[in-house]
Amino acid sequence: MKKYFLIIFMLFSFSKANSQVILCDSLVVSGSQYQFTISINTSFIPILVDYWVTTSNSGFVLAEDSISSSHVVFNNPATAFDTITTCLHYMNTVCCVIYIWDGSSWVSPTNLPTASWDCSPNSPLGCYDPGTGMGQFSSLAACQAVCGSPTPSWDCSANGCYDPGTGMGQYTSLSACQSVCGQVSNITPCDSINIIGSQSQFTMQPFSNLNMYQVDYIVTTSSDGTVLGEDSCFSSVCIHSVNNFSATTNMPYDTITTCLYYISNNSFNTFTCCETWIWNSNFGIWSKVGIINSTNHFLLSKNKLVKIVDVLGRKANHTNNKTLFYIYEGGRVEKKYIYD
């Protein structure tokens, strides 16, 4: 019996070791210059890569995927790149492949330059491989130690607020930007998110109005900043899966925030909308939180107010200059901060 388990362990270790070596050496690209899929072609059991990211040679992010064995990339025809870099992050390992469009297919050239890294404000990792072998840093870790990830920031445009991806936006929060710039369109993908599932595991599906915008990326985080789920979207049907669990408390979080990054059809800028949800244990549903920031303003609800609680869940009375949660019949919850 011991020999049997030893053989199983050795085979498993061999499979892991081989997957570390061959992942970037066994990628297959299918599709056109503008939309294509990169997948892993191995004889082993399908391998789920922790994180995929494809960037242009200037560091512009074209696509991201997580916990997937394939990676879909959309290369905008209006600004199509002919040289890209795809990086796979798995088992504390990073490997990258450079692809060049030769007129009919994506190919990986031979005699590739040594991997190197430069800072990039547009990359979610803060760094990218320029593909020349002349990057300032010899490893991704060394680059990230100096460059880090760009701080979220927001600027105004004709279509509302967006994150320029440089960390140099005029506003440090989306709410601060929207309070000044507002949103030209009253409709965003955040207005139509459907949640199905339990407190610990559920899916979200926003409706993408292809005449107005295209949802590109969705991320859900806990109140302490833990990423609970992230997905890239390339069609009108986008399913966002969330596993809600705290490694600290061994319990699911009761407050989460979901942010959608979407592209307006009349702009190449990426816009952001976010919704905060809290778990309503009385009704067993996720309730959307409405945020009110105004002067001497109180949002009247058609539903009967059940109670008011503070951020610690204690019963409270209506007061200004304090964050409070208003719970109504039917399970709707509004988060309010009313200024004097």
C-alpha cells in the first residue's frame, strides 16, 4: 500500500514539474488578428492557469483571464497591434511568449530576446516585457518591487468618469469624480446585475447593451480588499463567478463590492461603475446598497423602513455626518451618508 501511494505521489509531482516547464512551450493560438484564443495543448489533464494577461509592446492590456485553461484576446481593429506578449502566472511561476502577426496567423519568432521588464502604468501588474531584451529589470519580481501597480484614479470625459490607468487621474475615488463630472448616460452595466446563488458561492450577470457599451472586465472584492472573483468578458453574455470566503474568519463576507470596467461605443476610454452589496440573512439574498451624498437630503422609499443600523450592525437613529444602513421591507438596503 505504501508503494502504491508513493507511485501516485511521484506521478503527481512529475505532472506538476512538467506543467511548469511546458506551459509556455505548448500554447496554441487560433483565430484572426482581431479576436483569437490562446490555449494549452498538453497530453496531461487540462491545466488551469492562475492568471493570464496579454499586452501590446507598449504595455497596453488587451485581455486578462483567471483560473482558466484558455485565454480569449480582443485586438481592436481600429488600433490593432501586430506584436503582443502573453504571460502565464501559475504555481509561483511566470512565463511569457511574444507573438507577431505575419499576415495570416500569430507566430512566435525563434531566437527570442531574453525576458526583461520595464515599468508600465497601463499594466495591472505595473510591469511589462518590451520584447527587446533591453528592459530595465531582469525579473518581474524586481520590476514590481520598484514599479508596483498603478494606484486607481479617475478623470472626467464627455461620457463620464474613467480610470486612465496611469495613477495620475484628477480624482482619487470614483465617487469624488462622479460628484463633479457625473455620468452623461443614466444607464450603466451596474444598473442591471442579476445575482444567483448563496452567500458563499454565486454568479453575477450584467446586461451588456452593445448599442451603448461593452463590459470588458468584472472584479468583486471584500470589505478588506480581498479579490473574491474576476472575469474578462467579450460578449453580451458575461457570467461572473464569485467564491465568497474569508481565510481569516473561515466565514463568507457579508459586504462586497463589484466593479465593472466597460468601453463606450463612442469612446476608446474605459469607464468604471461599482456597486456595494450586503448579505440580507433575513431574506437570504444579496441586497444592493444605495449611496447618498448630499446636503440636507433624504431619499424617500416606497417600502416601509424596518430599522436603521450603523456600520457595526447596532440599532441607530437617523443622523447626519455618519454612515448608516437603512433596511426596508422586501430586503432592500440603502447605505447613506448625509452631510449637514
